[in-house]
Amino acid sequence: MLRWIIQRDIIAIPKTSKTHRLQENINIFDFQLTDEEMGKIFALNKNKRIITVDMSVDHREYPFAIPYRRTIRRQLGNIRFQLYTQIPSINLVDGRKIPIIGLGTYALTDQQEVMDRVINDAFDIGYRHIDTAYVYQNEELIGRTLKKMFESNKTKREDLFITSKVWNTYHKRSQVVEAMKFSLNMLGIEYLDLALVHWPVAWRSGTGSLRPLDQNNKTQNVDI
């Protein structure tokens, strides 16, 4: 399936915390699917929408809440290698290049040591594209890992492609920049290579502080 995706020049972001799976996911560049094989996979399309209209601002679960996040996870499915694999890139419209496969970090929110291992293993295998999002609640963990990699001269910021996303409650023009600044601060970097709108629907952001704070002025819960 990953070969089918990249053969259509679509960026693939598989998620895994298992090192052997990180390697398997990029062992797809020494063969091509035939037109017949591509067609058979296309024929499996059921035309089913993952994100539906009832997930909009009027959804009963508004504002975004932890129980609904768990529902989303249920719906969407919830060795160190010394060989370095050069992952191909494709050109964006402005001429910059994006690696065609990236490291998906959804649900990697356990412990710092887990994040350190996964990102370092992925880097050693050949990944240079890291995909995260505000709602994954792991940008700060990723930022700490990157800081250690930069300080040890394992890599440089300009050698990585980092993507994050604006969540549904921050689609207003006045909130997009603030949301991106928050992500940059958590990641400890000065710029994103790609900023995406996470879902094509907007949710109302509620009233008061954009992010609830505790008595120490720390973010209390990013599930707004």
C-alpha cells in the first residue's frame, strides 16, 4: 500500500514506534507496481469519508474533548539498523523538496525515552521528515529529542523537514499565527517546513483563554 501511495506522488506518513517497522516502511524503493496492480488497488476504493460533516462546529462533542479524541483513535485504528536508506524527495510548488515518506508521531505521547528512541532509530535508518501536530500533545517531547540531536551534532535543523498542523479550533485568521507560534515554542525550533490545516472543518474555540492555564500559568490541558 505504501508503494501504491508514493507511486502516485503522495507523501506517506506511516506511524510506528517499532524499529523493524520503520525499516520495513522504507523498503519500497527497489520495485514498482504495474499499471494492472495499481488499478486493482484503486478498485478497492469504497468512497467512504473519514471526516464527515457532523464533525464540524455544531458537533455534539464540541468543544474538542478527551472522550471524542479516544473515539477518533478507535475509528482510525489505533534493532537498530546501520544501513542508511536515502529516501527520495519530490518538489513542492516553490521548488523546495519534501521527503516522500515521513515519520508519523500520532499517539507517541508515552515517555521521553520512547520518543528519543523512535526518532533516533528513524534518523539512523534514513528518515528526515518528522510529522507532528498540536493535538498529538507530543511536540514538546519531540523538541527535547531534537535539541539533544542538534547539541550532539547528529544532525542540523536545515537537514530535517518538520511538519505540524493547526487544529480545528484555531482556523480563525487571528488564531492561526498564535497556534503556529505555540507549536514552534514546544518544538524548540524557529520555523516549520510545512504547516497544515489538520482537518477541513472548523470547531468553535470557546471563550476565555485560548489554552486553559493552571495556577502556575502552565498549560493545563491542550484538549480544548
